[in-house]
Amino acid sequence: MARLNHHYRKLTAGYLFPEIERRMKAFQKDNPGTQIHRLGIGNTTEPLTPGVARGLEEGVKRLAAAETYTGYGDEQGLTELREALSRYYESLGAKIDPGEIFISDGAKPDAGNIQSIFSADSVIAFQDPAYPVYVDSNVIAGRSGSYDGERDNYSGFLYMPCREESGFIPAPPAQKADLIYLCSPNNPTGAVAGHRQLREFIDYARRHKAVIIFDAAYAEFITDPGLPRTIFEIEGARECAIEINSFSKFAGFTGVRLGWSVVPKTLVVEGGEPAEVHRCWLRRQTTFFNGASNIAQRGGLAVLSPEGLRECRELIGYYMENSRIIKRGLQELGLTVYGGENAPYLWLKTPGGLTSWEFFDRLLQEAHVVGTPGSGFGPSGEGYFRLSAFGHRADIEKAMESIANRLIL
């Protein structure tokens, strides 16, 4: 008799973003013709830049000509692309060999799949709040106990609270963890860990033979030159960290799908051999994945060209101006807002003691604006609300005008 993986039953009812969509559709049904302003899901809105579009077009042309057609490529990704990424890391002050880079179809799949190469009884620590895929993928893998509705967490996991008083940067767990998930710039809070804070986690990981899963998908949004844009800027990270990154928000590839992971050959776990973690990830990828699209990889090469980097950073500047508009408008209303300076997300403290979902409903009903309840990212997100800077400028301005004129505080 076939049976389901019962760990799926532990997942909290409804994934965060589908629940947002459900409530929005219910509002539209009750209020036909009302314009809804979406500042919720972090999906890019602006077109691909000209240089990047030409790179993708070149990928199509290559597949349309017999002399340049390619089927399956290098299992780890196009060699030229991995070499370009190696040079990109060098520009950030980190030495990464092209052989340590694995091209994929995005950071989210890698973040969800990377846990599969580690022991099923691994103790997992998460930033709290955190992007849901970190938690949910480990629940599905059977590493958690049951969900505690009162505490809004899973037994068996270690939660590292991101508090207002610490700038929403967590401290390493007091207990021994085996895998530690960090995201900087952080989704959802917009906070960025500094060198000293990352050093504390690296020291912890080296001391406990733990592995840090470092999500750097928003690193290109960092404008402060004093903040690290890769964990590999920090000495010792190559012994204990895997970095996951993406072209999704960096270059508007949310629909193109292209990302990468860096698994250093110097990363060694308890009871493991040198480079064994690297080999396990290679085996996992070649077993379950036939490689990223040849077309998308040509687009990635274009992103990493001087022209592509200039264009994409201008596009990031556009979104960050959106962020400034949102933050300024909220602060003028007397609301407390964090983030939005080195990340495209703003972390709003809900007013009047409202819960995250209460504020979601109020913002939708009164101002017709959709955001993301902080509680959907973990227990420490309760009482906060995420707004996204991704959007057309005119839409951002209309949303802020609607909040200013309609939201009753």
C-alpha cells in the first residue's frame, strides 16, 4: 500500500503567500472594481535590461544553429558562467574556484534541497523570522516535531530571534546546532549582518562542526560599503559555510530562473572527508537535476559583463528609490519602519498593538493595499509587517497615497 510522507501533515495550514492571495480574492469579490495596490510578494516588475535581453537572445540563436547547438551541458553549469561568477566573487574580496560553484534554477530550490545532503537527525537553527522554505523543507524532511499553535513554532527546531533591540540580527544559538540558516540582507526584515556578527556565527560553526546555509540572494542591494556582500569575505567561512545566491532580484530573473550555490571543497563536517560535502551536492544535483536552461545561463553571462552589471545595478537603484518613497511615507504617518536601506524590504511595526494579520486585513480594507504579515515568517515576526519595494513607480506612489489618505491610525 502506498503511503504519503506524513511529515507534510505537520505543515501549518496554507502556505503564506497562497493565504494572502485567498484573502485578496475574497476582498475583490466583495468589492468589485476596487483597485488593489500590491506591496506584498517580492516579485520583480521592471523589464530585463537591454544587455541582458541580448544575452538571452544570443542563447536562443545558439540553439537555433547547427554549429552552436548544445544539449545537456556541464553538470555544474556553463563553465564560462562559473568562471564569470568566480571573478565576481573576487571583486567582492572572496576567492572562489569555479569548480566550487553549482548553477541552478534559483536560490529557492537550492535553499530547499541543500538540507537533503545532511543527516536526517541534524539539529536545525533558523533566523526568526525567516523565509518559509528553510523551515518547511526541514519539516518535510522529518527533522521537526509537531507544530505548536500557541507558540507558533515546531518542536525540535532552534529559533534564533531577531529582535528590534538587536537590529533584527540574531545571536548564535545557545545549544548545539548542526545546520544554521542565515539570510543577509534578510528577507523579511531588511536587516544586514555586519562582519563582526557573521564572525560570531563562523566561530560558532567551526567550534561545533556546524554548517551555515547562507542565503545572499539580495546581496546586490547593499549600498553600504562597510557591510559584507558574501559570507566568504569573512576568514574561516570556507571551512563551515555554503552560500546560495540568485539572479532573480539582482537582474529581474524571477521568471527566467537562474541561481547558484557555492560549496567550498574545504568545507568538512563531523565524520566527513575533505571535499565530501562538495561531492554529495554534486551527486544530488546530477541525480535530480539536468542543469539550468542553456538560454538562461547565456543571460547570466550577460548580467556579469561590465555592461550587464551597470544596467542591473541601475535597476536595483530604481527599486531602492521605491523603497525610500515607501519608508518616507510611512514615517510621515508616524509609523515605525526598519529596513529599506540595503534591501528591498521594509519591516513595519504594526500600530496600536494589532497582530500581523489584523493589520493585513485593516490595510486591505481601508487603504486597499496588500502586504505580508510578519507572523507568516515565524513567531518573532508577530507584530510586524513586510512591504516590498518591487513595483512600477507610479503604482508605488498610488499605494502610498492611498495609505496616507485612507488608513485610519
